[in-house]
Amino acid sequence: MAQARFGWNLARLLIVVSLGLWLASSSSAQTADLSGRYKCVAVKQKGKAAPCDAAPLILKHDGRFELRGWEGSYLVNGEWVELSDSMLKTRAKIEPGHKIVLRYYGKTGLVEMIYERRVAELGKTSLG
């Protein structure tokens, strides 16, 4: 009788732990708030970096984004920001210092667009 009760309690405990782990893993996307305006600070092509004056990347609080006339939704998934609309999907890498690096293949090969969010604190602008 005591062994049966112990087995039942152990089974219930395992179910609760499994459910908790499943819920924690399924909610891993969209954990960080990256919303804000990101300025393009550099572009790298053919191994050379240059200043960038491209349009900003805007990540809105509602999960929508804007980039050079391209609009769609975004999702934060681990170290990636996944940008998509009804026809296209790409992802950009989240890097330390409020940076997002978008890599794609253009006419000249691999292109890296480095976007940086400026964080204003107490009237000062700094890189957070």
C-alpha cells in the first residue's frame, strides 16, 4: 500500500516537473524587449568596413518592424531577431552593446549591416 502511494506521488511529481519544463522551453521566444530605433553604423563588404547612412531599423513594441520600406513582423528567438512578411523571412544576430547584425548576400557577395540602438539616460546619449 505504501509503495503504491509512493509510486503515485512520484508519478504526479514527474508530470508537474515535465509540464513546467515544457512551458519554460515553449516560452523561450520573444523574451527580450528589443523594441526601438536602430541606426545603421557600419556596413561590411568584401572584408572592408565603411560608415553607413542607410535607413534605420525600427522594431516596434507590438512585434512589427520597418526597414527601408519593408514592413512586417519580428520575433526574438534566442540570439536572433527573425524578420518576416508574407513572402520573405530572414534573421539578424543580436550582439552585445545593443547591436543587431543583418547579413545577406548582395550583388557583390556577403554584406553585413550593423545596426546599433542608442539609449538615452538622464539627458545623455550613450551606447548601453
